[in-house]
Amino acid sequence: MTTTHTAVPRGYRSPTADKPIDSVDSLFSHLYDAARLELSTIPLYLYAAYSIKTDNVSQWSAGPGAFRLIKSIVVEEMLHLSLVRNLIVAIGRGDDIKFQNADFVPKFPSPMLHRVPKLELKLSRLTTDLVRDVFMPLELPAKVGAPEEPGKHYQTIGQFYKAIFDGFQRLCGIDPVVPSRRDPRRERELELELFKHNRLDLQYTNTYWNEGGGGAPIIVNDLYSALTAINVIVEQGEGMDPDQQVVPIDPADPKEGMTTGLFEAPHYVKFKRIADGWEPIGEVYHVPENPRVADYPEGPVRDLGQLACAAYTYVLALLDELYNTSGMDVKPGARSPRYGLERVFVAAMQGLLFGVVKELVRTPITEGPHRTLHAAPTFEYYEFPEDVPMTQHLKELCELVLPHYPALGGDNGVLWLISEQMPKDLGTRH
């Protein structure tokens, strides 16, 4: 497996709202927690979406519409996660963050980071109450013009990202409070200093996975592109105001929306459509709340739950590998390892992880604390053995459950994806 990473990255200090960002370490600390925050939403939303019964259901029936809506949100959260990591790479701290890290992967239930009042994030089947009580408060925008709340804690994601936005400006010599006081020469010097260790070749640039969502990755190479990336995250996520019903399909290029008429709803409004019944949920699997693999009965169900955890951790490891692979070190006519990883990552998300989870939610639990319910992915960190390549171990886990879940085999099945499409040496390169 890849090398073990320490719980506390270099220079990290837990961010607080009462201290403005005035150093690279403080900026990195905020961005690190922004990545943790973005990652914490993805299992949360996927779990709810996977609980919807969509097999053999018409696309016009209740359920598929809500599924597509949540899927579009997850896709954009993946974009936000990549934008945050691009920002971290841009300030020269890319080596200090790894997604495949037991201390980085979120646990459920857990309080949302940097939010007062407390909001508990939990894995639960999709209901209008879950959307109204958890998802909408998570994405709640701050009212435009509302004064910032004093104290050590942030009240909304928007406040947290506003601190990061101001921090980038401050470190580039611009006073966020009185931006009219400008010294262009000094600003340029500080901007070059902030981005002097940038690795453009390690930033994520392609959106093969972004079907169904808006926006695109942004190459962060200066203050303007950094602020643009932050604005994309905020506008797509919560919108700039609770009354804002639409945002440009590409917030980085809002003029395109004005000329083409391409707009979409921010996440808060999308979830409100589900909570208000405009997108009916339909029939759902009754899955446990905040399950653990250890709670599943020993045998095929628990083994399948382990495979789901391994697939989830594997996807995070692929992202780490992608961010560790240069997109420029390719000789003319040669295959690009970076391009290959980008395509493999899509297959791992859409084919591998979803393929395993689809079998899991169909499986009734016949004994133990969750008896009478259906199994579901727990999104726990999986510790791969150190002496076996990750892909090989993943294949072994899949072969273990294949006799009980034959749908995982066959052409273009999960086992085929692992055997034929995934990198053979993942976890042994470093």
C-alpha cells in the first residue's frame, strides 16, 4: 500500500473564525479542512441516493428524478474537492495532503466541521426529513449583506470559504476590508511568492467524471484563478443567497449562462426541491442508520461490506496517485500515465464502487442488530495489507464474494474491471 501518512500535516493548525488568514500555514490549514468538509458530503449524499430503488423503474417514475438530482450534486462535490486540492498544490503544499488516510476519511455520525450551531452528519436512507434537517442546513447560504457573526466558529460554509477568499487576497497584498488601497508592484511580488512552488503539471484538469454536473476544473496559477475556483465552489454549493434560485452552469464563466441560457440550481435549492416534494423520492430500501461492517452478520454480507469499503478507499488512493503523476512527462507518441489514471478513476467511481454498492443495497440482513433491513455501504476506511498490491487484494476480496453475488462477474462486471482496467501496481510505486 502507499506510505502511511501522519494524522497532523505539516504546519496544520485547526482554523478559527476569529483569526484572519495571514500566513501560508494558516491558508493551508483552512484549505485542508475545506477538503475534509467536501469529502464528508460525498458519502453522505451517495448513501441517501443509493437507498432509492431505481431498478426496473421508468425514468418518469418517482425516485429516478431525485437520484439524478443528488448524483449531480455529488459530481459537483467531487469537482469542489478537486478544486480545493488544486488550490493546495498551487501554494506548494500538495505533498501535505493525502485522501487515502485513515485520519482524513470522515466517520459517521460526526459533527460538521467548523459550524455553529452543531449539525450532525449521518448516513441514512433518503427521506424529506433527512434533506430538510441535514442536507439543506449543510448547504445553507448566508444572507447577502448579513453581518459576520463574532466568535471562534463559522456559521456557514460560505463564511468559511469567505475567510479563504480573503486570505488569498491578504497574502497577495490586498486588504479585503479596504481593497481600494493598492500597491500593484508589491501585490505582484507577494503573488509570485505565494505561488512560487506551484506544480501546474500535478493539478487536475479534466472532467471525464463530470457528466450531469456543472463547472469544470480550474488551473490555479495566480490570485485571479484562485479566487475564481473559490467562487465556483460557493456558488455551485450553497449559492450566494437563500433567495438565489439559479447559478450559471459554469460559474467560472457566468457570461456563458447569460448568452446561452444555461443555468442550474445551487445545491441548497436542489435539495429544497426534494424536501418540498417537487422531486418525489419514491420507494427506498430500508437501510441502517450509520452502519458498521462489523455489525453485519459474518459471511457473504459482511464480506461484501468489506469489499465496498475497500472499493471506496481504492478510489481515494487513485485520486492520490493521479495527483502524484505529472501530466507533462510524456514523450511524443507515448501513452500518458496521467490520462490513463483519469480514465481509470472514472471506471472506479462509476463501475467498481457503484457496482458493489448496487449488490449491497439489494441484500437483506437476516440476523444481528440490523435484522430485517437491507445492507448498505458504510464508507469506512479500509486498511489494505502492506505486502500485496492494492489491486490484487481488491481482486481477492471480489473473488471471495463472487459465488454469492455472481452479478459481480461477467463481461464488464466488477471483477473484470479490477482485473483488466485497474493499475496492477497501485500501492507499490512509492
